[in-house]
Amino acid sequence: EGVIPTLDAELSLYIKYQQQLQEELGIKTCLPTLSQFEAREKRRLGELAEKLGISYPKTSEIFSIDELIRQVRKSGFPVMVKGNYYKAYRASNLEEAVDYFYKISNEWGFPILIQEMVEGEEINYLGLSREGELLGGIGIRKLTTTELGKIWTGITIENRNLLELARQFTELTGWNGAFELECIASRNKIYLIEINPRFPAWVYFGTGIGVNLPEMMVQIMEGRVVEPQLKYPAERMYVRYVDELITDFNLFKKLFSEKEL
């Protein structure tokens, strides 16, 4: 048996107890170490970007409204207001920045990050690494996104610099497990924005074009030989959609009251 965590907030617990899960319950994992996990946190990402030799937007940690006001007066608008784990909003004025400050801090706590706004194309790299060896991945460009910046439509791209960044990241950190590099390409320059330590919601895009990263992760858990898979077709399109379901309300009532069907 194995488990593949999908939420940042639960990852630190899985990482902390991964050895016990294996030894006491026989549940296998493929996860980074705690130091690897912490090195790519948003508040520390500037240090990692410097080691990787990649550009990173100016970012400041704040813990109060007074600090927020001082920072945005210095940087000007627009700015990105981010939580250390979740949520990122573009603020065009002080009123919006304050609103996002409270919205994120009330849900996820501190620090809050104020980040310089970088305009350009959003490009991502989804990868899988075993102890620093990049085994598989795909690069994409986001075409349209949701209000929170999540991909709605996108296409696969071939970008040598993005692939090289993925290799450098995995080798430098000795990364183990899944990751997603979020970047912005601006004027022939790549800015590193975030590094997510797990598979994103759009992971099936890779499977759909022949790069089944979750399957490769299971093979790693089982100790099997994994053939690297870094080639994939370019200009394949991904579209997320919302479905509508018509069903019997009695089934819903039963599920709501008994928690099962």
C-alpha cells in the first residue's frame, strides 16, 4: 500500500511520520525530506532562487497592517499578496491589499508575503524526482486561469531553460518526490514564482499525453526500475471543465445523514 498526499498543509505530517508509516503500517511514500520541503517555502524561496541563479520577484514578509502600508508605499501597485502555504491575490490598491491581508491571515495565519508584480506568460513544470534525479516531467504554458491563478486551459511547451531549471532544482536540493515549478517568462527571462511540493490538480494532463507521473511514483515506492520520461508532445491542450449532475434527492439525504451510500 502507498499514499500520495496532495495538500501542502498535510505534507509536513506525512514527511514527519513517513518512516513510521512504512515500518508500522506498511504504507509506502515518495516524499521530500523536511529540509527539502522547508527550503522551497515561499518565505525562503528567494534564497533558493539565488543558489539556482534564477530571477525572483522582490518579496517581503509582513505581520501587520502597518507593515503592509509601509511596504506598498515603497513598492507601489499592483502587488501580489500571498500566504506562505496557500492563496495569492493581485492587489491594485491599498483597499484590496488590506482585504487580502485579512482574508489570508484569518484562514492561514502569518507571515503574509508582499511580492513585486511580474508581467509575462505563466509557465509551469510538473516533475518527479528520485533523490535528486529528474525522472519525468512536462512543461506547460497557462492560457487562461481562475481568480486564484489556477490553470483552466493550457498547452504543453518545449522550453530548454525551464527543463534546465527543473534539473538544477532537483540536483541542488536532492529532491525526492513530485514537484511543480511555477514561473513567469518575461522578456526572454524566467522568474521563479513558487515551488509546490506535490502533484497539482492538473496532473492528469501529463497522463493524458503519455507521461503518467503518479504511476512512476508508485513504481518508485515499489522499488522498481523507472525509465526516465522527459520527452512529450508539444502543443497538446488541456481544458478543465465543470460538470452538472442530476440525481435523486433521497440519495443526497441518505449520504448527508449516514455519511455513506
